[in-house]
Amino acid sequence: MGEWRGERQARDARIAAGRAHAGGKVVPAGAVVDLLEAILRPGDRVCLEGDNQKQADCLARGLSACDPGKIHDLHMVQSGIVLPEHLDVFETGIAKRLDYSYSGPQGARIAKMLYGGQIALGAVHTYLELFARYFVDLTPNVALIAGVSADRDGNLYTGPNTEDTPTVVEATAFKNGVVVAQVNEIVDTVPRVDIPGDRIDFVVEADKPFYVEPLFTRDPAAMTETQILIAMMAIKGIYAEYGIKRLNHGIGFGTAAIELLLPTYGEKLGLKGQIATHWALNPHPTLIPAIESGWVKQVHCFGSEVGMDRYIRERPDIFFTGADGSLRSNRAFCQTAGLYACDMFIGATLQIDLMGHSSTITQSRVAGFGGAPNMGSDPHGRRHPSDAWMKAGREGQIVGDPALMRGRKLVVQLVETFGDKLVPTFVEKLDALELARKIGLELAPVMIYADDVTHIVTEEGIANLLLCRDADEREQAIRGVAGYTEVGRGRDRAKVEDLRARGVIRRPEDLGIEPLDADRALLAAKSIKDLVHWSGGLYEPPARFRNW
Amino acid sequence: MGEWRGERQARDARIAAGRAHAGGKVVPAGAVVDLLEAILRPGDRVCLEGDNQKQADCLARGLSACDPGKIHDLHMVQSGIVLPEHLDVFETGIAKRLDYSYSGPQGARIAKMLYGGQIALGAVHTYLELFARYFVDLTPNVALIAGVSADRDGNLYTGPNTEDTPTVVEATAFKNGVVVAQVNEIVDTVPRVDIPGDRIDFVVEADKPFYVEPLFTRDPAAMTETQILIAMMAIKGIYAEYGIKRLNHGIGFGTAAIELLLPTYGEKLGLKGQIATHWALNPHPTLIPAIESGWVKQVHCFGSEVGMDRYIRERPDIFFTGADGSLRSNRAFCQTAGLYACDMFIGATLQIDLMGHSSTITQSRVAGFGGAPNMGSDPHGRRHPSDAWMKAGREGQIVGDPALMRGRKLVVQLVETFGDKLVPTFVEKLDALELARKIGLELAPVMIYADDVTHIVTEEGIANLLLCRDADEREQAIRGVAGYTEVGRGRDRAKVEDLRARGVIRRPEDLGIEPLDADRALLAAKSIKDLVHWSGGLYEPPARFRNW
């Protein structure tokens, strides 16, 4: 019955070919190209681990140095397009097709290559969706992953940035794939086993430690009073109003400001213990003051954050940590937590249209979505009630049998009416639609669709879209908080005033907030140095954030 | 900073207390009660592994034998309420609160205990939702799990029924919880490491092998011609029509009939390779003929199925297997695959109302939902197109900008108009609503909400709800396939004929299907024995399914 073992036999042959360049499972850094040329086949689906933070950079360099005559037309299936090498392979023909989730730093280059037809794009996924496809129709033939250390049997220690690794390895190793791990060092015994050695075929001792990007560090010194005003409105008008305990925050300055206002403004409002207790969140340094003030009960993390390791180690009651003491993150489970166990997703976006559709993709930058489409969607499969969720459901249900009432995920967009360089956030039409037309995408790259968004908060006020009865009210509610943008100026003043009278739109004064009180003095920490101080010296910010 | 290590210290104290009854990590079966009384505390959140299939039954017996004076008011957070002991603990006061997903065999008893107030019910979740909460607000203090074997360091081999174990252990072990594994035997070296030993605190050598329920075995001998007719309509009117390649099947006879018609009726229609290639599915014995006929490319499994082990071992190109050769299942990833990477969910239900809401919960049985709410929902976070998904999206989009067109998950209910004992499937009002009222549930236990259902297939025809323009059309479309039930007889004949003319309702003759052709001769296997034959003797059905 050899016909049923073709994949398995091919895997065994690849491993045997790779073993020629290894001592047992161990491969010296200098032999990476030889190893990859031995185990890869043209047309393979390959996951070159590029997470939101951790990068298998040694293996990325190795892959880009392979001979395109031997290794070509690969189908890359990976979360992040982050390093230059991730795109170099498409220029040389080593890779051809791409399915991914996030491309922050390479957003401009990827847009150019898409226009130029150098990349055959499958789709821009949300993380959990890409992980799902790893088990169905995008199962990798080869996974190239990264960890902190491994023993000679391949037992892998990822350190705090576990991130996507267990998911990628599970899909690959159990479906006849080959797994290669780069590690910073080979050790006799790993501090903890994040991936058992029998799932790892090769271990490469990298020439230097893997690269990690500090993506979630926001310097309080850069926070503006407008952001503080918006944060105050969100806390009083949404967090307190709905009693949000379980939540996810985006990565922008707006939500970082909320984190820094909890121990000050939130405390004054008597909200401690009432809101923001359980989190699906990376270890944001700006959450330190709230943690130290006793606001936070528990945080599960997608990944880690540079400089937070010692702090996390000393706070095991708050974070998920291993027997070794360091963080255990897990992107797949944290995205699942964000989808099904959080009552609110709140984050920023670049563009919002008249219906509330939003996108971070512009014509010159294809940044990808990361987790936003997943966590910023109303999960129809949810079957457990919470006060926050049921209240949102009641507000949103216009017709129908009350006995069939269900709740709604709160999906909040926190934006200033004008973004960087005074580009308006509110637009008649998303740039994403024009991009889709130009490169022939079947599906426009919308980050969050209008029917999932429940609130938009700007410096002008909160628009509660749940309370809108029709498309026209919805448009006026959005125009009504769009400030001096063209969209905002196009409002029907009478209708907007009517919406305000009904509480669909709430201005700062309707919430009892005096805009002049939105002062940097309210921030629990006004600088990175303050965060270090709050942490008792445990937080060790990367050099670029140190100016003292 | 001891205040930040309270949980961690409490964990260490529990483990130290447990060690008194162990040799290293190993605990004899006779000491289970002592161990549990040593490591548990009143009010603990406990996951007593009760999966869809695998049961930590030795530990369940041990828990139910604990002294309620010492161990009481536990909050049980587990997928399945399957064994009598799972409910016994609520009668003795050992447990008090319950959050769960599925209670098939205990559905009647749990209903009684809910009415009687003996259980404080949190919610009836879908699996992935309960897993999500393990990382946010239902993190277990203690996990009591089951595996096939372990070594003395705790490295655990789950065998093919990996199921929920990695998820439960990850949430517990990394958040200061204690993990106890029962195993069938202690070995020197496990065949593969499903869970690394550093996440397992105690290993109990069970008095007998853990219990597994063969939940997914449907005997072809029991399939009726009505089921075959419905299956033919589904294949021709839905699978072929939309070109469904990636899918999940429910566990009923209806979908089992489809599996058995693929190599016969499907082959005749020329559909091989065009439909049903990639699956999120347990290893259904009725899928064997389709696999052997080359229809199936890949199957990822939630769990395993009794008797399928040898067959799976010999088909590593189809199934996910470990280096040891046996299946690696994983409920969390397979549910994620079903949510985000499948274009269709098709399954049965007990009751459907006039709008299309459905439930398997009746006033006398609270069976739970398992994976249906998750996989039978339209995931708004999905961002990758497929032909099937886009076609459904186009059909469903009545208004809106075509540039913002997105797809739709196909969610198909496959039912006979009258179920067991001639109870009508179609009802004016779901029993679930009455149950919710009686026991004071905030959220009615609906399995799939109407707005997620796209098609209903009965012996009378297919109702395509995507094409319905308003609630009235929807009601008539449902009545129009509800046969001789009261709901069916209440149809407006003119409106139903109009819907048929528009293709919203399709009768067998509209699909070119002659009901008289729906013959058992079409089944690729007509008995369990036929399935064994198809498998080349590799499938080993449990005794209860052998009558030869």
C-alpha cells in the first residue's frame, strides 16, 4: 500500500538528504543553505516563521541565499512579511505565491511588488484564519522556525516569544512535513520544553540571536491631550457604561492612553475592579501602572514585548508563565480568547467610510490586518452571556422576538478625525477598494466591516452605531463625530442634533467631561522612565526608548 | 514582592501536599482520593477531562469519592458531561457551578438537575468558546486529564484521542495550576510526546484503560431511502452547485449517507476532485469508501474514533499522524479549521422554527451543542475568498456596494420533516425558549441562529435562504420544505410556488433527481462489514457494531 505513504516517504527522503549536512539533528549555521537545498522541493508550501514579533531571520537569510535554479516557485504561508529577505525570495524566483497576515514594515514594498505582479497573492488573512488553513488547505511541507535554545534531541525552548511556533509545528510535523528550528544556542537541558523534540527534525545554531521587534511599546511622552480626551470618553462612555471586564486593546496611542488613565481617571470614577480586569493582550509596558495599582487580574498574551521579561517573571499571578518563570505566549489561543472570551475589541484604523467600514490598507501600503478582523468581529458562535455583551445586544436588536435576544461583541474604533500629516480618517470611499480593483483582488481588503463596528470615538464624541435604526442614521452618526473632515462637514445638522438628543451621539459635555481636563497630568506615567519606575526597575526598555 | 506570587506559592504548596501520596510524580491508583484531597481546595475551578470522546474516568471516580466536607463547591469547567460521576459530584456538593459544552448521554439527567437547582449553570458553550475562556476568566486551578501512557518524568502520550488535552494543559499549567494525568500504563519511553513532562505534575496509573465512546460510527445498514434522497439532493443541489471542497460534516445519518454516496452517485455526476477534498472531521468509518476511491485529499480530526486506529496508521497521506504512526487529533485546531478554513458546515438538528433558528435542546434533554455553533456560524473575520464562499456571498447580498461584496459560509441543515417517533422537526417555537424561561437562563440555548443558516434540506426539497428577500419569504421557504408537519401544511401555496419558480425552493425533480432512484443500492457500503471490507480489514469496529 505504498500509494498511501507517498507523502510520508517523501518526508523521510528529505530528512535523509538533510542529515548529510547535520550531526544528528544539529546543523552548523554555515550549512544552512546546503540543508535547505537538501530538504526543499520546487513548489513546496513553506512557513518561514515571521511572527508579529519573533523572526526566524537566520533561516530567512539562508533561504534567500538558496540557488533559484534548485529551489523555486515556493508558496510562502506565514503570518508576517517583516524582513527584507521575506520579499527578496520573490524577486529571485525562489518564491512565487504568498498567503500572509501582516506586513507592517514591508507594507510599501509589498504593495509595489503586488502592483508589479512579482507576487501571486492568495489572500491577506487574519492570524487565526491563516492558522486554520494550515490544517486544511495550506499545510506547510516545510516549517522554518525560531527558538531561544534546543537540546540535541530537538526539544525546543522558545522563551517568552512562543507566539505562532506551536501552531506552525503542529500543522507541519503531524502532516509529513519537515521542521527546522534555528536557536540562539544548543544546550544540554532546555529551561522548559515548548515544543517536544520529536516534532523537530533539524536544529540550526544561528550565527546571532533571532530578531524581535518591540512593536507594542508606546512612549507616554508622545501622548497628546486629544488622545487623552478620547481615552476619557472611552472609559466613561463605553468601559463604565457597559462594565467591560474582558477585553483586547489595539496597539495604538489611543488605547495606550486608556491604559495609563485607569489608575488615575478610572480610579477617580470608582471603576477599579469594575472594568478591565481580564485581558487578551501583549505585555504592553503602558499597562504596568494599572497592574501595579491592582486593576488587572489576568493577562494572556499573543507574544511578548522586548524589555518586559524580568517584569513578567516577577508577576506570575498576572501573566501565563512556565515552570522556568518566563512568559508562555501563544498567538492561536490568545486570538481565540480575543474572539470568544472578550466582550470588547478596541483599536485604531487609518480610514473609515460613511457606513463604518474600515481599513489600514492604502494604495501605497499593504500593511495587513493581523488580529483585528478576528477580534473585531461579532462571533456568532458565542453562547455565553455577560452583562456587557447582553447590553450591547439589547441596544442593537431593533426587531425580533425578545426570547431570542442575544448579545453583541463591542467593537470600538478609536480615532482622531485627522491622522498623521493631517490626512482625514473619514472618507467617502476606502483606498482599499481602489487597491483591490488595481491588482484584481476578488475580495477588497477591508479590516473591519461596518456591520461589526458598534462604536466610533473621536475627539468630537462617541457614535453608538448600535442605536442607529437605518443606514441613513448610521451615516449621520458617523458624520456627526467626523469633525472638520469633509465627511464631518457634510453632516445634516438637524439630524445630527436629533441623534445627539437620543444619545446615539454623545459629546464630551454629554458625558460630563470637560475637554480642558484632558491634561497630560492625568497620565499615570508621562515617560518611559516613569514606566520603569512604576515597575520597580524590572521593565528594561530597549535603547531606542531610553533618553535618560 | 510576595503579593505577586500568591497563586504561584499556592500551587507549590498543593504540589508539595500531593507529593506525600506519590513516588516522584507517580501516584498509585489506590491513592487517587488522597491525592485529590491534597491538591484541591474548596471553590476551585476544575477541568475534569470529559471530551467529546475520551474520558478521565479513573480521576472522575476518584473525585466523586472525595469527602465533601473537605472538597466542596468546585466550579467544573469541562467540555463534556458524559459519565455519571460528572453529575454525581453535584449531588454530593463536591461541585456547585458548571460551565460546559456537550452532555449527550447525560442530557436527560442534567435537565432534571437544572430544573431542581442542583447545578448553578454558567453557560452551555461551543467547544472553542469554552477553550477561549480557559485563557481569560475560566482558567482551571486543577486539570484532571487522561492519556495512554506516560514516563516517570510526566511526558504524556495521548494516543489518537489527543482531543482537548493540549488546550486544557496549556491553560492550567502556565497559570499556576496543577495538572494530574491518568494513564493506562507507565512506560520507560513514550511513543511520542503529546504533552511535555514539565507541564504534568502527577501521573496516576489507572486501574483500567480510559473510556472512549464510539460517537461517530453510523451503521450503513440503518440508512433509509429518505436519507439517501436527501443526500442526493445535497450533493447535486449544494456540493456540486457551489463546488464545496473544504467542509465539515455533522455526526448524523444524513451526512453519513452523503459520505457513502460520493464514490457512487458523486462519481456518476463526475464530481471527483471537484468537491469534498479537504475535511475538518473525525475519522468517520463511513468516509472509508470515499478515501479508498481517491476522493479525499486530507482530513484533520477533532478526536479519533474507536476501531479506526489501524486504518489511520496505514493512511498517513490522508490523516495527521505522529512519528509513532498514530493519529494526532486536536479539537481546538480542528474547530478553528471548521470555523475559518471550511466553506460549509452541514449537519442535523432536532427542531427548526419559522425563521430558521434551530436547537437540539428540548425540555427534557439538555444535550449541549458541541462544535455546531462555532462551525455553523458565518465567521465575520474571514478574509480569504474561495469560489464557494463568494457565490454564497453574492446570493446573499441584496443591497450594498458590489465593491464591498464578501462571501458567506454555507451552513446547511439536513433534516427529515419528522424525526424519531414521528415528532415534527419544524415547530412554531423552539422548546429551548421554554427551557430558558423555566430555569431562568439569560440566553436561550439556540444551537444555530437563523441568520447563519443558508440552506435547509428535507425530503421535500432544498430551501435556499440566501435568496429570500425578507422575513416573509424566509418563512414561506421554510414552510415550503416542511412537508406534512403543521408548519408545512401552514404554507401559502401561491407564495411557495413563486419561490420555487425563482429557485429559492428546489424539489427533487427541479434538480433532475428521481426519488425512486434513491435506493440503498447506491450506498458504497451497505453494512459495517462492507466498511471493513473497503478498509482491507484495517477498520476494526467495536463489538456492538459486529453482527457477523
